[in-house]
Amino acid sequence: MNLTEWIISVMEQLGYWGIALLMFLDNVFPPIPSEIIMPSAGYSASQGELLLVGVIISGCIGSLLAAAVLYWIGYKFSHEAIFRFVDRYGKFLFIKSEDVKKSLAWFEQYGHRIVFAGRMVPAVRSLISIPAGMSHMPFWKFMFYSSLGTIIWTTFLACVGFYFGENQELMQQIFSKVSHVIVAIVMIFIAWVLYRRQQRKKRPS
């Protein structure tokens, strides 16, 4: 049984709970991708097995619960303890301490709004919550930005599966183009932040 078959099997057995569980795992275990989970769930909804709105809500709940847990870990434990843990056990989660350090640097450089964009970028989605907690970002603000990004991304994936699930080739083309668009949006956002900061420095005090 390959990964896709296993994901479908979990959803068939657990329904909405299975979708929430899988999206929770997607955020803490990157090799389980939302790009398979949500389109598969959306396709099941198109066949009348589930409701599309229920699929979206379940996916969002699982994703945001995982984000909250990872935020709490980053908030609760010292930087040194987190880096030691990742150095020791990160290989099982396919992450390295260097990845966490890079995410923390991005977070501190580009501000809280990077959480919104990060929730729609593969791999970054799993890492951005820990640096947010490490930086003691207000929890309500973290969940606000996380919710916005998660709702957009989860809804998009579910709808792709709902409307195009029978055409796998077209789905792959959509994902490929959208990934490029998301990267472009993130780069534009970063450029805008840097520009704003540069403008503030030029203003007379």
C-alpha cells in the first residue's frame, strides 16, 4: 500500500475525523502532504461520500490544532532545548535544526505576517509555527494569520479535488502553476516589507 492508498483508506474508515487527523500529521510530519490529503477528500465529496464544507472544516481544524501544538512547543521550551531535540530526532520528521534556524531568521526579519504566507508553502507550513512560538508572537495574532492562510489553502486544495479529481494530469498542472504563483506572492511580500523598512529608515527622526 503506497502513501496515497493509505491516506484514502484512513479517510474511508474515519471520514471527517480521518481528514482532521491526516492534516494534523501533515503539519508535524511533512512527508504526509496536504496536496494529496485535501484533493482526495474533495474528490470523495464530489462522489457524494462527504460534504465539501465538512471536508474543508475538518482539514482546517486538524491543521490549526497542529499549528497550535507546534507554537506551544516553540513558546514553552528554550531555543537550545528545541535545537537539541531537532538534532536528535529531527531526522524522523525530515527536518534539521538548520531549517528551524532559517525559519526563525525569516520570521524575525519579515515579521508576523509571514505566518499567513507560510501556511500556504509546503515544508514552511510545518516549520513556521515553532519560530512563531520561539519569538513569543501573541497567540491570538498567530492563530489569526494561521487561520487565514489555512482556510485559503485548504479550500483551494479541496475544491481542486472536487472539480478536477478525475483528471489527475490536470490537477498536477494546477498544483505546479499555483506553487509558482505562491512563491511569487511570497517574494513580492518580502520585497514590500524590505521596501517599507528602508523607507522608515530614510524618514527624519
